[in-house]
Amino acid sequence: MITERSVATSVGAARVWLSRPRGRSRGLLVLGHGAGGGVEAPDLVAVTNAAVEAGWSVARVEQPYRVAGRRAPDRAPKLDQAWIEVVAAVRGRSRTPRVTGGRSMGARVACRTAQSTGAAGVVCLAFPLHPPAKPGTTRADELVAVRVPVLVVQGVRDPFGGPAQLPNGPTVVAVEGDHSLRRSAAAAADAVGRWLQTVT
């Protein structure tokens, strides 16, 4: 079952698509989208379906800038603040395990806010380790700063950084394809489904 709701934040209204499993939920997985795409990205949809099948509730979050119809993302402080507020609103009073994550930009937001949201783990789909052709501009610090288990699913031909370039610490699963993970969405979903079992 999928329900849609608007969530008011201090930086604008966000939108949440909540998918629930049959029966009691084992936990909550909150996923954010990339800078140029939305919550309908193939890997996010595939991961959502796999997690629900495994008994998890999944909230896919659309950031306020997209809800407002803007293409360019807000700066990191606004993205992070909106995310923190949405995660708190979606969780409510539930005490089930909470895992956050997303694809590309959404993965970065989840890493930066893992402590603030009380995440038990972080899922990163196509983490943008560096801008294309600029390996010296690394964002590895956002990954290594996370103090809970981290899963990174990375395409072997990702121009934002391949699996071998990722820092030690996170669990890394290499899959075929590029940054979109379009052709390896099923493999990404399988990796996340198996990893979620270890979080609980």
C-alpha cells in the first residue's frame, strides 16, 4: 500500500510516498532522490519494492525545491534541515529501527545527517564521490564520518567515482552500469534487501 502526504518543513513543503508491507513493519527506510531526478528513479523504486517485500516500511522523500518546481537543488544546509524534519515527521513515535539513505545527492544528505536523524544505518546508491573528471575534489569525508553501518552500491563505470575509489569503512557492492544504476536496479535492490537483514 502506498500513501502520499505533504510534510511542512522550515524550508518549504516536502512530499513523502510511504509504502507499507503487509503485517507488522520490521523497520523504516527513508530514501532521498538525486539532484536532477525524483523519487521515481529506477533504483529507488526497485529498492523500495525489495525492502517492502522484506517487511520494511519505505518513505521516499521529495525535497522542497522539487515540490516547488525548481530544478536546481537548495544548498546543503537547507537540504539537510528539510531532511531532518521530514525523517522526524515520518517516524513519529515508532521505535522500530530507522535506516536512511538515497541516491547520489540524497545519499550525501543521509550521510551528513545520520547522527541527527538517529539512523541505525545508511544506504548510499551511486554515492557521488567526486565531480566527473575531478577526482581530486573528494567527498569521502562525508562517508567516513558516519558512525553507523553504511552500504554503498556503486556502478563500475560511474564517472562520479567507481567502487575501487571509495574509502575503507562502508560495505561496498559493485554493480554493472554507470551513475544512473538504471540497468542494475535489480542488483541494487537485492544488495539492499540482504544488507537490511544485518541492520536488524
